[in-house]
Amino acid sequence: MRIGNREFETEGTTYILGILNVTPDSFSDGGRYVTKDAILHHAGEMIRDGASMLDIGGMSTRPGHADVDPEEESCRVTEAIRLVKDNFDIPVSLDTFRAKVAKDGIAAGADLINDIWGLRYPEEDQRCTMADVIASGGLPCILMDNATGKTEGNYAPEKEECSREAFLEEVNSGLSASLAKAEKAGIRKEKIILDPGVGFGRTYRENLWILGSLGAFRAHGCPLLLGASRKSVIGQTLDLPAGEREEGTEVTTVLAVQSGCMFVRVHNVLRNARAAAMAAAIGRA
């Protein structure tokens, strides 16, 4: 799969997608990378540590987050995208579910759109949807299954659970719906990466089911991304705050490598790149 100026293997290699949140309120690193110098320093650090692509986001989607005006989100991410593209030779992903922000980001140089709503966010302006923006730009995309529309907040610890099999079928149904929207808009399937959506409207047990069943999402014929870095399922398991969840995140990275995921989206690039390299070496042997 070609992303930006680089060819990525869709099988046999797990790449590191480094998180660059240019937000004041993200759950793990809010406010740390909002100045020009901080953005450039952190981007350079992640590239040196082994990131193959950077994922820039301008609005937090943590539980209880406050929506940001689309103009403000667009301003944040376009500035960061231009900074990174002007100073580093690396593909850039834009983390947004808003069509306008995606369109502005593509104009600023984004190479991929990472849509946490999988093209299914209820957009007010149907004249220019996220699917249309991605299709017209010819860009690859990450489409995530998102259950927050069924629950309150971004996780649902009190939600009544179904069986593991029924839950996995529900996630796959959501991914199929996203793929159908993509096909209708003219997005080529070979440009799509799927994300089962750890942490978005899931209970603790459901998050564990996703992590333990990554192979179940390969039936769609698309490469997978796992985004579990520092998320609540790790915090609840280990009883740790967001800043102390690296060991747990590394375990999920090893699972991603063993399951053949194309990307892991992480905060700490160095530690997860090392974990992925070790898991890959064992797999090859």
C-alpha cells in the first residue's frame, strides 16, 4: 500500500504509527505538543525511535471530551502537518472524523485519513461527506468501528454485555457497514485499513475480547491497525494512570504483531518498536 512517498507491506510487517496530539486535553499527553518547537522536537524523536508514520490529531476523543470548533481543529492540524512535512520525510496521517478538517488537512499535505467513526459520523452537510473527501483525494484511510453512539461517553463500564461471539459479530458488522460506505463513495478497498476500535463505547470485557480476537477482523480482506496505547482497558487491568501503562501497551503491540496487524498506533514509539521487533523475530524463527 502506498502512503505518501512510501510503500508499506500489508502482510508480514507491523509498522509503528506515532501519535502526535496537538491538543490541550488529550487523555495521556494533552498540552505537551502544542507549540511549534514541541511539535518538531517530538516528531523528530518519534522518527528517530522507529515511527514509520505520524498520526496528527487536533481534537481529543477521550471520555468526557469537549468538542472543538471545526475551524479550531483544522487550524491546529494543518499547522502541525505543514511543520512535519516541511521538516521531515515521513508520511503523515490525520486523525479526524470531520469532512472539512480532512479536506483542509489533505490540502496541507496529509497522506492518510484516520477516521475513528469509519465514515459513519452523522454529518450535517451531506453535500461533502468524509467518504467523498477521501475518495476525491485518492488517499488511503483507516476506518474504525465506533460504538460510542450506543452508549454514554467513550466507554461503557455498566453496559449490558452479550456473548463474545455476538460481540465480535457486532464489531464485524460495523466494519462491514464502513466498507459499504467506502465502496459506494468510490474508495478502493486496497486503500483501506480497518481498526476494531479498542476503547470506543466498549466495556472492559469487550476490550479484552477485541485484543484476544484480532484475527477475527481479518475476514474483511483488509489490513488491520490496533490502537490500544495507554487506554482504559490497560489502566483497569493494572490499576495504573495513563502515564504508567507502557508495559501493558507493549503487550498489546506483541499481540498485534502475532496477529499480523499492519500498524500499531502508540504514544511511546521506542519501547513499542523494540517490543514489535522482538515479537517479529520470534515469529520468523
